Amino acid sequence: MSRKVRSVRVPKELETMDLSGLMRECEKHLRDLESATLLKQQGNQDAAEALMRARQADLGKKVGKLVWEARVEFGKHKGERI
């Protein structure tokens, strides 16, 4: 899987966001989707659903943190208080 990001348009507030980190989190999420699919195929529906609920919450927190960190960095460069 290619890890290159060729062209992305983002708001000024998110220019400093770690896009590589975001892509890594998405890759981890896709691996967990595959694991959940295998669990479901093996007849373990409850474990598959639990894995997906936990991973979705975790992904949301991590992406939110990356966005927040980028916004804070933008505020530092603009002389704003956040």
C-alpha cells in the first residue's frame, strides 16, 4: 500500500496536521475491520461487534486529537489563545 499523499487541500488551521499519522490510524482501522470480518465468519459475532465499537471510538479520539493539535499549533503561529 502506498503511503504517499500527493495533493490535499486543507484549511489553514490544519496545515500542520500530521497526515502520515492520520493515514497510519486509517490503516490500523482497516486491519481491525478485516479482523472483525474474520471473527464474524468464524461465528463470533459478539467479539466482532465489540472490536468494531472499541476501534471506532479509538479512531475518533485519535483523529480528533490530531485536528486539535494542528489547531493549537496554528494558534501559536498566529499569536492567538485557544
